[in-house]
Amino acid sequence: MLIATCTRLWQLVAGLVSVAIITQFFSLQTQDIYYVFADLLALQTLFDLGLTGVLLSLASREWPTATESEPSDATSLAKRRLGSLIRDGTRWFVVMSVLFAIGASTFGLWYLQGPETDTMQWRAPWIASVVLTAAAMIMMPCIGVLEGKYVVPINIFRLTQAIIGNLVVWLVITQGGSLWAVAASAAVRLLCESFFVFGRFRKQLFDLIRQEPLPANDALDWRSAVRPLQWRIGLQAIVAYLATRTYTLIVLDAQSTGAAGRIGLTWAILIAIQASGLAWLQARLPQIGRHVQESDFTEARRLVRQTSYLAVATIILGSIALVVLHLGLTRYYPATADRLLPLPPILLFSVSLAIYAVIIIWSTYTRLFRIDPFVRPGLIGSTVLATAAIVLGVRYGAMGIAVAHLGTMTLVNLPLLIPVIRRELAVVEKP
């Protein structure tokens, strides 16, 4: 938990340093395109289709049996299941990475062209960023399966990657690299994940990959167990992308120069704050999964409730720190404060993201039972949010998007999801 917390704290500190560097070295227009790049690269979630989350949830249930000290048929079967997850997942991501490289690069070249960007050197950095991101996607199933057990090494790896990535980005920006900083960040991710998969955990992964294929009637058969859950989560991920990762795209043309950069920079900091809270879930998910495997639902629920409290408290503290920072910048460095959103939308976003963190935690717990009853309510909530964000964002900018986010979360998502979670857990938690 200490390493995960350090990772999230570093993200917060890095966000503050990025504010200072971007303010000094980027024009408002460059800041706009920089964060549009980030949202366009997030299109990879549309090609993931929720598979990474499925692999993590399923692997967290198999690792305790696969690593038992006394070999048995159950141990062998668990290893074969983990090996199957890696092999089939890698095949999926190889195909999806190619499609992502072609689709994202083409869409970006079309979307960003125009008189506003004709004087900017953005095409080469964009293509390089897409290709490097696509290459890194291939290793996602290996990391997802490993995360089901090796929580501490994964968190150390992510902390190291975050530190190196930020340092490289800052170096590129300060040396005049401008938008090449995005490609540099993608290159760091690719190199770090390659070392992790082909170096640090090469032996463990190859041992699993060499396991015999599963019988056709196995409970973890890809077609019967993985694919249905993946498509349900993936469909939600697509709509969620439209609802949460298109804000810079919404205001890029509809608002004045700098609007996309302001919401992009502020949103990145807020997401880092939320991720700090969700670090508690990442650290405790293997333990929660073990209790579910042992049918100790009382202890599993206790950990989930405790995780929810800690996550919300962390997000509240982070949001307070951001508000204090904003007030200080407004008084002493107004030019820097102007690169961020005003306080009213920041406060609305903070409350909304705290609520959403609790929803994520309980939804993740429910999916440990290999069910996903959230397709319909998730689609409804995300569709409403995407529509409201577009309508209000085009007219009122960031404030309209913030109102849409909080309003949808409290008036749509919570009333839809809470009854579903209660109903499903009442069924699956029966001894």
C-alpha cells in the first residue's frame, strides 16, 4: 500500500510541476493540442474493450490456488487457466493494437487539421505517439495477469515508470521539444513495460504460457467465461470514453483558445487525485479476491467498505489541496492560475469523482463473482453524461461539463446502480 500511495502522491506532485512547466514553455494553443493528444490516445480503451479489467479480476481468483506450496490437480488447473488468459489475451491485443494504430492515427490527422494548427509541427509527433502506444498495448494482458498477484512489484514498477516518464516529458518540453513530449512519454511506457515483461517476470510468464491448453468445458473457457464479461465491460468502456475523455474535444472548437488546455490540465490533476483514492482498491483487490474464493463474504465486504471510506477521504484531502493551490496561484501567479479551470467547476468535478470512486469499488467487488450486471445502468448513465456534456459543454464550456458530470452521477448513476449491486450481492454471497 505504501508504494501505491507513493505512486499517486508522485502523480499529484508531477501534476503541479507540469502546471509550472507548461505555463512557461507552452502557448495556449500548444497546451490545447497537447491535451487533445492525450484524449485521442485514450481511444485505446475502445480497442481494449474492458479485457484488461477482466484479466485482473479473473487472475486474482486463480493466483492463490496456482501458488499453493503443495502441488495438486487444482494447482495445475489454476496455472493452466492463467496461461490461457495470457495467451488468448495477447492474441486479442496484437490484433487490436494494429487496428488502434491505423484508426487512431487516421482520425487524429483528420480531426486536428485546420487553419489553427497549420503553423504547428504536430503530425510527426502524433504518428509517433500512436505507434508507440500501440506497441505497448501488446503487453497489457501480461501485466494484467501479473497484477492479480504481484501487487508490490507492480506498484514499484508503476512508480518507477511514472517518475521516469515525467522527468523525460519535462526534459523534452524544457528543451523545446513541444508536442514530442507526448511521444517521449509513450516511448518510456513501452521501454519500461518491455523490461517488466521480458526481464523482471519473464520466467514466471513463460512458465504460465507453456502450460497445456484448458479443456473445452473448463469454467474459465474464453468463449463462455471471458468473452461475455469482456464485451459487457467493453461496451460500457466505449460509452464511458465518450462521457469522460472527450471534454477537450468538445471545447476545442466551441470555446476560445486555451479552453481545451485548461480543462485538460485540470482534469488530469483531478483524475490523479481520484487515482490516489483508488490505490486502496488496487492494493487490496487480491486480498478481497481471496476472501471471495474462500466464501468469507463478511470479511470481503468489510474490506470493501473500508476501502470506500479511505478512497473518499483521500479524494477529499487531495481536492482541498488543489483548491488551496489554486487560491495561492490566483493571488501570486495569476498567469499560471489562468491555465487551470476556475474553482466552481473544480469543486463540482471533485465531488462527482468521489462518488464515482465508490461506484467503481463496489462494481469491481461484484465482478469478482464473474458477473457483470451493470451493462444497462452503465450504458444509460454514460449515455446521459455524454449527451449532457456535449450539450452543456458547447454552450457553457467547462462549467457546463462539470454540472453535467455531477448531475448525472447523483441523479442517474447512483439511483440506477445501487439497487443492482444490492440485488446481485444478495444472491451471489449466499453460502
